[in-house]
Amino acid sequence: MVQEIIEERPVSLSHVKKFLSDNEKKGELNFRANKTLDYVKQFKLKSMKDVASITKKIEELDIPRMKDIHILKIIDIMPATVDELKVVMQGSGLTLNNDHLKKIVDVLNS
């Protein structure tokens, strides 16, 4: 049976943890999925409701070229300072000015 990818979209670690935990209860996890679940359980993650709320607040900042994948990466790591946020964003290919960085950190710390 050939599987076809219908849609590809980024998800938060909170979403991954919930999905895998639900499937674990059904007994449907393979070796790789169990390893992934063990990995995400090591983090103190925001609830799905909090992730949605923070995502909306960051989207409302209307930062040019910022995509969902950038927002979810920021929420998963939850940097507390502008310097930490700069480190998180270094590998993303997205350049943010200090004003945008400060606004994002303010949203995360509120």
C-alpha cells in the first residue's frame, strides 16, 4: 500500500506529545514513535490551548516573513530574553530587528 502525503504543516511539540500519548493508550506505537514520545516527555511543554493563544498573539505582531514554523519553534523553546531568542532564530534564515525580538519576548513572558 502506497501512502500519499496530502498536507504538510508544522506542529508544536505539545501537539506531538498529545497525539503520541493518545495513540500509546490505544497500543498503536512502534519503536520510533515510542522513542519520540520519550523525548518529548523530557520537556515542560505549554498546553495546546496556551500554544494556540501565544501563536495568535505572535501572528498579531505582523512580523514580515515570519511563518508558522518559526512561531512554533519559538513556542517550543520559550526563550526568556532577547539574546536567547536571537540564538533560537539563528538557524532559521529569518532576520528580525531588535524591536521585533523585544515584542516577541514580551508576548512570551506575559
